[in-house]
Amino acid sequence: ASTLGAAAAQSGRYFGTAIAAGRLGDSAYTTIAGREFTMVTPENEMKIDATEPQQGQFNFTAGDQVYNWAVQHGMRVRGHTLAWHGQQPGWMQGLGGSALRQAMINHINGVMAHYKGKLAYWDVVNEAFADDGSGGRRQSNLQATGNDWIEVAFRTARAADSGVKLCYNDYNIENWNAAKTQGVYNMVRDFKSRGVPIDCVGFQSHFNSGSPYNSNFRTTLQNFAALGVDVAITELDIQGASPTTYANVTNDCLAVSRCVGITVWGVRDTDSWRSADTPLLFDGNGSKKPAYTAVLDALNGG
Ligand code: G3I
């Protein structure tokens, strides 16, 4: 197959990208994205600050722009994200305790009602674990409402839309030997054992020199999948875009039957949140980089 999406489909997987509403008027961008990908994650447009800028007043204008573009191009959509310490609107940053807990529940209900039946996946909770080597939770206003905030978010989400797959999404959980990975693994194992509704785990996979790819990523994907969840690579970018590393990540997903797909975090290097790292599959001119060919070849069977 000659595109990423078609090549991934040969094994029943998708190949996705983050899409920014502000770039949908750029025809070079939409030409590449429309040709290559089969899954879309709105890069910022379904986050809390975008969808509920004032408490109780929802705004789906930008989210719907990305959603509609994706559907018009035959793509599915991953919602991102409902409960997160980042990109909270000012009103939410100022809340705590039971008021914040109820605001989180209301937010999940409000956004999921709008997109009910339309999305393939939701990142229900994003980045809830700490980077301090403890394997514990990240301190945040949400965490301060009580350790059960994550399972409340998932139970609320299941009740709001029983047809969408509910995911936990995080970074630096790719290396099996990291405490953070073990913390998330233990949470998912606990959720599965107690019947907390979780369907999938997203491994963001923002690799750089400080957080490098490790070949035990495949073990991580296998071990999570063995808990009874789908796994996916949700925000892939690699500092310097080593073709070998891109091929390794692709082959790791292909080796795990419950690895449902790969999403890269942007189209061209110039679209990246860390463009100086030139981490993506297309350069600023829209030309395919060696990493693109490495991924395509891996998807086509090497
Ligand atoms: O939209 C405003 C614009 O009005 C304003 O003039 C401009 C000035 O700063 O800011 C614009 O908002 C920016 C937004 O991206 C849209 O471009 C924010 O400042 C900027 O902080 C925001 O960055 C996003 C970042 O998440 C924020 O947390 C990146 O685009 C986005 O790629 C990045 O994505 C995250 C995932 O959601 C979660 N995992 C990590 C990943 C990379 O950080």
C-alpha cells in the first residue's frame, strides 16, 4: 500500500494524526493529511479550555470543525481530553474540593453528550501520574479532590456514552522499567479487577534524548494488553525523526494484536508543538522524510 492509512489497514489498524483547526485552511496541510491518515485527534480543540471556556457554557465550534473535516475525509476521531490538569480554563483552575469534582463530572457529561455516538475513542483522563520516579499520582487540583477522581471520570464517561472506547492516556509510560509505567499498569489492573470501565491505554510516545525509545516498549504494550485493554500509540513524535526508531515503534505495535493503531502528533515538522526537534514524518515543505518511508515499509511488512 502507498499511504500510511492504507498500509496500516492491511492489518486492521489505523494510522492517525493530530489535526489543528487553525491549519484546515492550508491546502498543503490538508492534502497530505487527507491522503495519508485514517484517524484524527484534535490537537487542542476538544480540551477543557476550548469546550467549556465559561463554567456551564459549552463551545464546540473548533472541535466540530476538526470532527467534520475528519468525517468528510472518511476518518474516525479520537476525543482528547476530558479530565486533565493541563489547559483548564481559568474558572476551573480556581476550583477545588467537591465543587471541582462536580465540575469535572458536569464537563464530562456536557462534552460527551455533544459527541455521543460520533467518536471512536475518548481520552477520558490524561497525564494523571507523576514524573518524580515515585510511580504515584501527579499533584493537581483534580488529584486533591480524592484519589478516586480517575475512576469517577471513567464511570461518568461510560454512563454518558456506552458506545465509545474509554482510554487513559499518558507520556513516559513506554519504558517497562519506569516507575511511572508500573504505576499506570497497577491502576489499570485494579480497574479491570474491580469493574471500573476502561477500554484502552494510550502511550503518547514523545521520544527525545531525555526520554528515549527503549526496545522494551513492545513488552509494555504486551503486558498492558494482557490486562484486557486495547493499546495504542497516541501522540508519536521522535526528536530528529530517526527512521530506525520510527520503524521500531511501528513494529512494536504490529507485534501486539491489541495495538489498534498509531497516531503521530502533527503532519509536518512545522506543525509540531516542538518543531525545533523536526520530529515528524513530513518536512516543512510537505516532503516525505526517511522516517516516513521507514514507517510505510514496516506497515507493508518490512
Ligand atoms: O490559541 C492560542 C492563541 O489564541 C494565542 O494567541 C497563542 C499565544 O500563546 O496561544 C494559543 O494557544 C496555544 C495552543 O497550543 C494552540 O496553538 C497555547 O499557547 C499552547 O500552550 C498550546 O500548546 C499545546 C499543548 O498541548 C498545551 O498543553 C500544543 O499545541 C499541543 O500539541 C500539546 O499537546 C499535548 C497533548 O495535548 C497532551 N500530551 C502532550 C502534548 C504535547 O505537549
